[in-house]
Amino acid sequence: MDILPRRMFSKVLVANRGEIAIRVMRTLEELGVVSVAVYSEPDRDAPHVQRADEAYLLGGGPAAESYLNVDKIIEVAKQAGAEAIHPGYGFLAENAAFVRACDDAGIVFIGPPADAIDAMGSKTKARELMKAAGVPIVPGTTDPVDTVEDARKIIDDSIGYPVAIKAAGGGGGKGFRVALEEKELEGAFEGAAREGEKFFSDATVYIERYLPDPRHVEVQVLADRSGNTVHLFERDCSVQRRHQKLIEESPAPAVSPELREQIGRIGIDAAKAVGYYSAGTIEGLLQGDEYFFLEMNTRVQVEHCVTEMVTGIDIVREQLKIAAGEDLQFGQDDIQLRGHAIECRINAETAATNFAPAPGQITHYVEPSGPGVRVDSGAREGYEVLPLYDPMIAKLIVWDSDREASTRRMIRALSEYEIGGLTTLIPFHTALMDTDQWRAGETCRDLVEDKDWLKAVATPLAELADDDEPDKVERDYAVEVSGRRFDVKVIGEAFAGGGAPAPANGAAPPKRKERKKAAGGGADQISSPLQGNMWKVVVAKGDDVEEGQLLCIIEAMKMENEITAHKAGTIAELPITEGEPIKAGDPIATITSAAAAEV
Ligand code: MV4
């Protein structure tokens, strides 16, 4: 079968950066389509710019000046002669106004129609539409709830505690609060409304029954403009922290063949109910064997790759063909699920310090390869991970015959992955893949939130060193004893000026002990894990605090992020001010413990 539709585009602009921009360009090249990159000033030499056939500057580093700059992107598309724009994920991917701007400019938006984005963008509207279409939603309200008093009455009359209060404009965990009992309701309601108002200019909230231990299971759908709609089975994305997915897999370990068919049907019904075309994902919660619609993501997702591995379908290619006006060339019965795929997100983050972003320059970079291994990366040696953008720098995806084999393959591939110069989640993933919880197909929620486990397993040895010690270097040498080769590691102090002898026969370069960036300072100091704005400071210098006590709240990533004390003690320093911007790694407080304070 010919992979080219009758009227494939000749040139497409990719309005994104990093790994997803490169992912899209690869498919463009296979389809014989010229790719146009756009970039911000600090991204001038970024890998996605070099991967493209042509590239155009948008503006300054902040996304509002570049990757979110609708007028400029449309202008560049016209200037370059691109007939279509692929938005990737994030940035403008689910922005209905951008889709309409493309429509008005006569440029094809490679994604769903603006009305479908609008319908799914309002979570209350989406719940109402899904309910009417016979799609099971999490029990709760479909109409907005205006006041805490109304909420109290509705919960008492029908839902019962515990409840989740969610912002209608939110999604993906933004504007999401839980009230386990009535006395928590007011705080949860006001928190969700405030976040909705602040980040989405919409204080509307709705109420769902809070499910105690659900799995995150989502369905990939593909639909063409003629209404042919298929599903590509499900993904399980239950391993998350702060509502960011860390690991995804397909098929979902907790889904039986019967449930798979039922969930797939739900995905198709949901897509049809909003006149959907292109690729989309129905996110839901699986509690036992009950499946509930949560929301629809009207874009290609980060984790689409695991579905590509188990179905053999290039989802981005299908998006392009659908956008070019071609009907799907296969039906539901042609799509087969084969083997098992797992994806680990490779973020520049320190798992041990609550997944604090760890931007910096990549000094050494070697990707894994071999059978069943795929790396979708936006990084390379010399590349600087900027605090301005998402810390996800690459994805490692593996495929094998079943979940157990796939897990072994992931551990092997992770061990081949060498990234020097900054901290990544590689040690975290390696440790997690080797737990009984993961092997048993559990959600691993307790592990991801267990500070002691995270510290123990996911901290590179170098970081455990006392900061006052002189820097040490590790060097790998090969020695031959009676003709047999041995690898030895020599650890010693660095020479001033770094003039150490070169390692033997191309062995790995020296691994310098790295100092923590995000959580810098001594053990008493806590630093900001995020770049954002200091919204509230709830302690004062001289206060005694318990471990885990709230110190301040930072507005970042369209959420209020609570920063808590990493240890008990007295606040000796508090160099933060309400209303001021704060960068990742900036000090928040110095907490001296009782024993230390007495000295
Ligand atoms: C929920 C929930 C329990 N009950 N909604 C929403 C956004 C997504 N990131 C997770 N969300 C949840 N919504 C109700 N009514 C629990 C979660 C949740 C979760 C669900 C499955 C697997 C992991 C999770 C981690 C945190 C929160």
C-alpha cells in the first residue's frame, strides 16, 4: 500500500522544540515533506533546528515571545511557504484560537478541529457531552458548582466523601484538590477555584467522587475526516509524580482482553461525540474493573511511542495523512496488539530532591541501542538543558515479547545510557524497574512518594559526598594480568587544572563528582525545585518547624506548589519575599537542627 496520500503536503512547519519536533521531522522526511523548524533565541543551535531542512527565528527565550507567539508563527509559515503546521504537544497543541488563526490564514492545522478542542477543553462541558454519549464518567457533577455551600449540599445528598474538586479549565492535575472529609472541603474548593482563576481565567469548579487507588489508563484513538474512528488499545501511565507521568506502558497490566475491548469502544464513542479527527487520547481512571472517562487530550502525546511499538502504526504519519485529507487505510480488525512496550521519561531532574529540575550542560552523551530499543531525544553532547523549558530531554522506549522481557530490556538499555554533566532520572528508573511493585504491575505510588527510598536509590554516589571534601575524579583503566584483561576504577583527587593523564584505550571519560545544583548548599539549606513566583511565605525567620511543615507556596507550571521543610529545626535564614520571582536552585530557607543550634 502506498504510504503517500493523493495530496500530501510539500512543506510543513513544526511549531515546537526538543524531542517531539525531531520526532515529527523524521516522519516528514519519510513522507518526502520539507520540514521547517522555528526556534527561540537561546535555541539557535538546538538539535531540532539542525534536524530541520529550514529554520526560522521566532523571538526571545520566554515561550510567550517564541513558541506561543501565534502571529509570528503564522507569519513564518507564510514566509516559508508551509502548507501546514504540526504543533507537537504542549505550547499551542490544544489552543483552539491558534487552530482558528491557521484556518483563517489558509494553513492546515495538523490536529483536530477547533470545536473539538473547545468541547474537550472545558472539563464540565466534556463531562456533560460524554454522559450524553453514554461514556461512563467519574460519578459527580457535570454542572459547575458555584459555592462551598452548594458543594456541601451536593456531596451530602449524592456523592459522599472523599471528593476531588477540579477546575473546569484545568486538566492533567492542574487545579485538582482532594477533600477526604467535610472539614477539608472549604480549603479544597477555594484552592481549586483560585488555581482555575489564576491560571485559566476561570474559577469554575466541579466535583467528582475521589477514587482511592485508581490506575491511569488511557486509550489512543485515530479518526479521519470521513468519520472512520479506530482505537489503538490502551496505555497505563500510573507511575506519576506531581501529576507528571514518568513511565508509560502498553498494554496495561491490569486490563483483560474483555476490558480492553470495552475501553477501546469507550474511546471511539468519546471521539465520535465531539466530531473528532486526527490522533487523540481518552484519559480515564480504572478502579478495579470499572473504567471512568477523565478527560480527552486533543493532541499527540509524549507517550504515543509505546502504542507505535505494540501496533506498528506511525501515529504522526497517520496525523499527517488525515490532515492532508486521506481516509484511514485500515479498520479496527486490521490493528493488532503485539508484545509489550515501556517508556521511561529521561528528565533532567533529581529524584532524590523531590524531582527538582536539574538544568545544565550535557558534557557526555551516549544513547543505548540494540534490539527492541528506541530513543526519542532532543539532546546531544554539548547541549545545554535550559531552565526555561520542560526538563524532559529524551524518552527511552523498549519493546519485547511480554512485560517481564520488556522490563529486563529496559534495565539493560538504561545501563547503556550515559549522560554526563547533569542529573537525570536514569538511576530512578533503573531502581524502580527492579522493585517487586513494578514486577507485580502495581502503580508504585508509595515508592514515588517515599523520600527515603528516593534518596537511597536515585542519588548518584557522587552526590552523597560531603561538599567540603576536595573534588575527586574517577578514572577507568584497563590492566592486563597474565594476558587477562581487568577493568579497574581509580578514584582520587583531581589535579589542579585538570591535567590528569588520558584514560586507557578509549575508556569512559572521567566522571567528576557533581555538586547538586537544584538543592545546593549544605544539608541545612532547602532550595527551590522550580522556577516560578513566590506566592505565599507562611513561616518567619526564627520559627521552629517540623519536617514536612509548609514553608511557602510557589506558583509555577500553572499550579500552586507547596514547599515543605526537609527536616525539623529552626529557620535561621529565609531569603524569600512574597511576590518575587524565584529560580530553580535559589535558596528558600536554612533550617538548623536543635543540636546544631546549641553549638
Ligand atoms: C483523580 C484521582 C482520584 N479520583 N480523580 C487527575 C490527573 C491525573 N494526573 C491524575 N488524576 C487523578 N484524578 C478522582 N476523581 C486520582 C488521580 C491521580 C492518579 C490516578 C491514577 C494514577 C496515578 C495518580 C496519581 C495522582 C493522582
